[in-house]
Amino acid sequence: MSVAVPTLSHRLAALKARVTGFFRGGDKAENAGSSIPVRDWIKASPATASPVQGVDQPLIWVVVGLLALGLVMVYSASVALPDNPKFANYAATHFLIRHVVSLTIAFIAALVVVQVPVAFWERMSSWVFVGALLLLVLVLIPNIGKGVNGARR
């Protein structure tokens, strides 16, 4: 009894089928009830969604603690900047207020994102991935990205 060993071309064809299946969502018969191709790869059956049991309070408190520590660090690092003539026009709390505004915008964005059903994010995941890659490449284009000390932003 001989065992067939897949050749390199068979392996490449299987990899190509897997990658193209990921970006187009796989076959509809294969994905019946499942919109994540990974579920097909691990042979998981589409189960009914379990109701949310509650909020992970320890995780919330760790995040709140890290945010509070970040606020203290930003204030501590920037409170003495107005002593420098370069930052003489800034208030002592300028960077702290900017940080709080950024955190508020991020919190509102997080609340909006949480309201969107997970099925939508599953359907849009490949487009979000491609968009993120395009944004990463965009900073490499001259006059769009800003170069500071050899790094492009």
C-alpha cells in the first residue's frame, strides 16, 4: 500500500485555493451559516450564538487603570514644558487636555464599533485588511508621509 505524497505544485495549488477562498469568502455551500472562512478550516460547525453573559469586569478595570496611569504619565512628562522657551505659549495642561480629548474620541468610536454586529465585521474583514495595507503603503509615498530621523509616518 503506497501513500501519495503531495508534490510542490499540489501544495501551491492548495495554498492558492485557501488564500483565494479567504478573500472571496469560500464556496457558499461550504460556508452555509458561517461567514468566516477560518471556521471551515478548523471544521467547526456553525453553532447558535450564545447570549452575552456579562462584561469582563477585571479586564475593564485593568484598561481603566492603564488609561489612568497613561494620563498621569502624560501630565508628568509635559507639566514642565512651558518652562522651555519653545513651549512658552502652551499651558501646563495643554498635552494632558489633548490626551483626554483623544481618549474621549476613541471611547466614542469604540462605542459605535461595538454597536455594529459581528457578522458585518466578518463580511468586511478582507476589505478592512486591504485598506489597512494601503494606508501602511501610503506613508511611503513622497510628500504624503513625513520623514523624521529616518522613519516615515
